[in-house]
Amino acid sequence: MKRIILIISLLPLIFLAAAGLSYGQNEGDRILAIVGNEIILESDLQYQIQLYARQNQLTSINPVVAQQIFQQLLTEKIILAKAEQDSITVRDEEVNKELDYRIKSIVDQVGSEDRIQEIYGMPLVKIKLMLKDDLIKKLKTDKLRRKKFGNPLKVTDKEVREFYQSFKDSIPPVSQEYELSHIYLTRNLTAEEKQAAKDKALKILDSVKSGIDFSELAKRNSDDKGSAVNGGDLGFAKKGIFVKEFEEALFTLNIGEVSNVVETEYGYHIIKLIEKKGEQYRGQHILVAFQKLESSDFETINKLKAIKDSITSSRLTFEDAAKKYSQDPESAVKGGYLGSIAIEKLDSAYIEALKDLPIGGITNPVKSGNDKNYGYELIMLKGKNEPHKVSLDTDFERIRKFAQTYKENKAYDEWIEELKKSVYVDVKF
């Protein structure tokens, strides 16, 4: 059972492998394994270990965990080799869509695009370029994995009981949980905020037209901090890396020409084409990001307060209000239902809002998200589970999930062993 829980905790590495940057082999960088046409370098393993330590706020990693991380890297390479054998392909549209999603996910984790660029020490466009190759491999392995395990394995009640009897001493106790529903509204940009950013961008554009050096203006004014230090230089890039509006402007410029103000989801850009080599374009830009004014949050907050008033006065049920107003589509179709969430997975704002709330109570609007992408939500407390030891009487469905994971892991291990018969694998440590 300890092994099962460890595998569960390592699952985020599947994502992180696609989020890691591959710099190629450096002198003295030991090869740990050869799998098909791929290699695993010592630097690859160390990178994943560091990511795992950072994610779990650890100062050191147990050798057993390090070995598990290596085995997962090895497994991913084996699946990739099999995907190549089977001529699994992915379309450019799939890759670009997934790349945008991954970047957004990383932004949500670290707080901002500027923070990503600080971590990697390069502009976002270069990060995307370096991520793309790994992401193509990742999508191929995902496609093969779905082909094999597209439908979840069924677990009978008998298997649940047998699993519990075998592993009951290793199943972790249930911590305090809150059963929650919510109604979420995104905090949208106001016309005032957009106009303020546009006015600033137009002033900078006037400075460019008056002859002030573009690079110096970028260093002083651009909100894209990763490229600002290089005078806004984004390096060479092909189509498919930038957002549509940015590309349409960049790829129609002549060398040395500067665009008008271009609006994207990130703000307003002033773009200059520096150089062109075949299908690759090297541009500079100055970004004026949308600055959100706290006073403009009141529109969203007041809308949620009005929704709460409709619920508390019985003009509308919480479930119907969530279906009608919530901008979280996944939970909205379920009447806002989020399920039971362990207290350690809730942020401090949630915990504070729920602290004295009675069962069935609804919070006032609570801010949710990071400084760049956030909204507000009403949270209903539907129930509360106190900490307890897992038992068949009280936690049958919870145990079923553990049993299903165990069964799936076993089937997965057997599949990997079968793949090894047709894939070249040479482990060197």
C-alpha cells in the first residue's frame, strides 16, 4: 500500500516532465539509461528530483523516492519508444492548444508569466520553443496510454473488501474535510482599465516614432520582464508560438518596421521586426499589461452579493444559481458541487471564510486565484467530516478509489513489462 500512495504522489511528474526544459547533454553529464532512440541523462533525473522537492517543500529526497522518480522517467521513455514504433502522431493544432494550456497551468502555479521568465532566465517565447519538443513526445505517450487504458477498470464490491482487509493498516486516515459547492465569477477587465493601458502604450509608441531607442524604451517600460532586460528581444520564432494577434502583426512587418499598438489577452504590445531567416522571425516588443484596479472589483463582488440575496430569500436555490451564473463550467453543471475537500488543500482565505459557517451556510464573496487571473466566489458549506480512521462502514467509496488505483497500477506495470519485450532498454545505473 505504501507503494500505491507513493505512485499517487508522483503522478504530477507526468506533467512536470512536459514542463521541464531540455538543454541537451553537457560534458560530464552521465547517461543513466538508453531507451529506443532516447536517453535519460543524470541532469534529467536531478531536474525532476528538484521539481518534486520544490513541489512538496522538501529540503532532501529519500533515495527510495529518487529511484521511483527515475523509474517513472524510464517508463515514460518506454511508452514513447512504443508510440514511435506504432507511428503514433499528433497534429500541430493539438500541440499548440496543449502548449497554451500548459503555460497557463504553470502561470497558475507560480503566479505570473514574469515569474516563469525569472525562474528560467529567458523570455516566454524561448521557453515555449524549448517546451514544444518535449510536449510532442508527451502527447504521443498520452495517446498510446489512452488507447490502452481509455476506460477505467471496474472494481467489484468484493475486490474493495479484499483490498481493505489486505491494506487497512496502511491506508491513511481521513483528515478534516469540507463538503462544498460554489458559484464562481471571473473578475473581468473594465473599459477604464483597458483604456488606461492603451493610453500608456500610445505614449510609448509616440516616443518610438520620435526616435527614442526601442530597446531602451523596452527596458524601462515593458511589463514582459523576461524580454525587457534584453531590450524586448524575443529571439527567433516560427508561426504557432505567439498568440494570433501578435503573430498577425509581427509576420506582416518589414525588417526595422514598428507596428501600431496591438491588443492581445496580455495587454497592449508595440512590436518591431529585427531580422528574418526563412520562416523564422526575430522580433522585439514592449508590453503594457492590463493593470487591474481594486475599485473595479466591486462590480463582480456586488453581483455575487445580489445572487446570495436571491438564494437566502428563497427566490433561487444555490444549485439553480450555480447553473445559471457560475463561470466554472465543470462544477456549474453539477449545481456548483465541488465534493469533499481536505482542509490542507484549502487556502487560508477559504479556511477563514468557512471557520464559523454553519452547515448550509453561504459565505460572502471570497477572492480566488492569483494577482493576474482571479475572480470571486460564494461558497456553500454542505457538510463537514471530522478526522477519522478509514473503515468499510463509513468510507466504502473512498476505499474503492484506493482499490481501483491499486488495480490500475498493477495492470499498468504488467503492460510496461510487456512493452519492454519489444523496446530496447539499457539501464546503466
